Amino acid sequence: MAENLAPRNQSMSGRKKSVAEEPVTSVLSAGEIPIYSERELTADEEVLAALGYKPEFKREFSLWTTFCVSFAVLGLLPSFASTLYYGMGYAGTPGMVWGWLIAMTFIQCVAMSMAELCSSMPTSGGLYYASAVLAPPGYGPLAAWLTGWSNWLGQVTGAPSVDYPMAEMILACASISNPGYIPQNWQVWLLTTLILLIHACISSMPTKWIANFNSVGSTFNIIALCIVLILIPSATNRESQGLPRFTPASVVWNDFYAGTDFPKGVSILMTFVAVIWTMSGYDAPFHLSEECANANIAAPRAIVLTSGIGGLFGWFLQLVVAYTVVDIPGALTSSLGQPWVSYLLQVLPQKVALAAASLTIIAAFSMGQGCMVAASRVTFAYARDDCFPCSWWIKRVNKHTHTPVNAVWFNTTLGILMTLLVFGGPLAAGALFSIAAVAAFVAFTIPIFIRVFFVGNRFRAGPWNLGPFSMYIGSAACAFVALMVPILMLPSLTGSDLTASGMNWTVLVYGGPMTMIIIWWFVSAHKWFKGPKVNIEHQMLGREGNVVDGKEHDSGDSSAGSITKVDRALDDKRGADLA
């Protein structure tokens, strides 16, 4: 990977630079000069201005704190605990060890291709902006529309899909301490709602407070993961049960559990839902890039670090569990209703199991809060381009905290409504995981696909890039996603055994909204949605008087300077930009 390590914390000169002088692929034409008259822009802000946006956030995230947010969103320990049913339940221990290893190889390809886009377009709009700019003439708005909505569906389900299993774990621990207590669905829903509200309050704080909170939370996540990795093999009581300390390798790697009606190979592919959902948080630095210093280097680095470190430690955790699990059916069908807690009770003394579960719960709290922050930035970016009804309210930046508080509470309200799925049974609630995985993967891949197969070598790379390997890595990423999207929608049962209660409802819960979004596009959205909207003044290079006029930008509660806003069709910027 090639990187330009020149410092970017301040502007190199007072002169105004054209878009062509910045390492970006922008909605603006190469010969245009962004204008911001309120103050001198830093180098990071000049890059953002070249992308068509004014600075609205404080850049108080460093490489470390950006990585901390994304690693908190990744939340290896709680993510693994939440999706153990799929990783272990579809193919047993071979699905865990082989599945994670194979899936992570291709997920790393997706992450590196995304990081390359982030370096060239470090804006909160992220994938949505990239799809719009890179798409062939005439298709930019449609590409942005599909990418944006799919990404938003994945983001808005993130916090609920973390907080729901966390509530289950809390109540499962209560059930262990009080064997006569059996958690009810309404109790799980109320506790999930309370956790979502707490996360919303934290996510509404100033950027520096959020960064500090996530730094502490991510550090705890790493420590808790390491403790559990050491605790399980060292404290396991398998020998007291008349079993060897560890299951033989021949069994772990080859003894398949028939958790589906499909062949073994397909069953292993179906376990990838656990890997994909667990690893889907590595895009968070892209959405935080407008709050990150040295964004076009630090943000892509954070993406790759999150995916790489997360993938390695995640595989270690898979190995520990695969070599120590005693009874797979018992863990999956326990009355506790939580496979991870049931597994811990199989292999550890009760007090030690409760301690490990408690570490998982605290880590899950940090993870859910990171998901809430990342999702709010995505919602803000899309509302800034008027994608939602009431976008004028959602896109307001609070004048006290300088954060998108309205976007946080908009997402929270939707998240509470989504968790009503718990009343439809475990498989209905499980659709939250599949939706997040499928929606995120589709959104991740659309701009990568366009960049590889339509833009090719005409792509204007940022300071962090993949060099000559870019096309090969991007192609591998696209092929993997094309295979996995239909696999992730398969039910575990087939034929007469398949009933409504056993159905994989992802195809409906994700496909339904996306179908309506496509219909909305052809009915009316194509008439008014033109993709990312420029909200900064700009003039053509060499024409001092030719400042583009636009409508006054309603910045709501934002304390940023007044700037005119221009609604530009994407097709107007083609030609020299990608030449």
C-alpha cells in the first residue's frame, strides 16, 4: 500500500486550491475552486471542501480514537457471543474454524478496497458519495440512492442488533443466579429499549467526550477479549466431566454438525453470516472522517487495522470455543435462551462463567454505543442531501455539542420500533443480524464494483492506496459478495420441514424495504434526487468573478459560517475528473 506521510494538520499556504490540486475524486469539476470566507481552512478541511462540503464538525478524532470507535463497533467478544448460534449451529466446529478463516480472507479484500475509496473521498457520506461520483454518466444518482439506502438500513439496525442480545445475556445471567426466573419477551424488549436510550444520550455528547468514552470502551473490549481468551482454556472444567482438556483436532476440524438440510459446503458458507456481521463495523472510520485529523490517511488506516486485528483475534476466539465446547445441541437449545452463556456454563465453573459473561456484557455496551455513533453520522450525511422526509430537522448540528443530535434520536426511535421483532420469536429477531450483514455488504460493494469495472485505472487514488493490486483485490471482494448475498438469505431447513417459524425472513425484511425504495426512485425520486449536494461556494479556475450562485443553506443549529448551497447534477462533472 502506498501512503503519502506528509503532515496534514494545517494548510500549507493561504491560497485557494482547485479540486485538481487535492488528492480526491470529487463531485466538483477539476477546475473549480472551493471558497470559504469565514476563516483559513486546515489541510483536512481543504480536502473536504474539494469534495464539496463545508467543515461542520471539530476534528478531535485521532487515528487511535477512530480505530477505537470502529473496534468498539466491531466488538469481537459480544459480536461472537451474539452470533454463536449461526457460527456453531449451522456446521459445528468445522464451520467455526474453517468458516472464519475463509471468510476473513475475502472480508479483508473488501476492507482494503473500501479504505482506498476512503482515502480518495474522506467524507461522512462515505460509500454513498463514492458511488455517486464513480458511476457512469447518467447513473450517479441511482447508484448513490441504492448504496445510501442499503448502507443506512445496515447502520440503523446496528445498535438494536447489539443491544437486543446484550439484554438477553443480562437476563440469562439473572436466570442463572435465580433458577426459578425465566425471561419473557416483554422484559427483553424493555431492557433493550432502556439500553438504546442510554446509548442515545451518550452519542449526543460533544465529539471529544464521545471519543474519550469510545477510547475507554475499546480498550476494555480488547482487555476483556484477552481475558476470555486466556480464561476459558485455563479454567475449563472439562476434565472434571471425564473429558480431555481439549477436543482432538481431528474432531474440531472435521466433525460436522448437521444444523441445516444443505450439503456441508453450503452449510459452511451459511456460517459466514456470523463472520460478516461480526466484522461489519470496519466501515465506521469512513463515516467519522469529517471528525478525524489527517483523515485521508488515518481513516483508511483505521479501516484496515480494524479488519485485520479483528479478524486475527476473532479466529483465536473461534479456536478456543471450538476446542472446548462440550455439547453443541445443548448450548443451542438451552432454556437460558442465550447460546454463549449456555456454552460458558458447560466449560467453566458457574462463578467463572458469570464473570466471563459479565465481561461480554460490558464490552457489548461499548459496542452498541459505537454503533449508535457511526449510524448517526451516516444518517446526518444522507439528511444533508435531503434523502429523508424531514431532512431539514435531522441534519441540524447542535450548536452546543457540535454533533448531529437529531440524527441520533431519529435512529434511536427507529431502533426501538425494530426491536418489536422480539415478539415474533427468535428467528424473526434474528433477521436483525442478517439484515445488517446483507445491507452492509451490498452497500460496501456497489462503489467497489463501479470503481473496478467501470472506472478502472482512471480512478484518482488518495495518499493511501493499493497500487497495482487494487483491481485484483477489488475483483475478489466483488466476487465474494456476489456469492454471499443469496447464501445469507437461505433458511436452514428445506422441503416439508420448512415452516413459517423456521423461515429466514431476511429476504422479506431487507428485500421489502429495498423494493419500495427502488419503486420510489422510478415513481418520483429520480426527478429530484441528484446525489450528493454541494454546500460550499466555488468558482471556476482563472475566473475570479465567476462564483456559482445557489440557494441559502439552512444550517439549523449549526454554528458554522453561512455558505451558499448548490444542487448539482452529477453528470455535469464528468470528463476530465476521472480522465
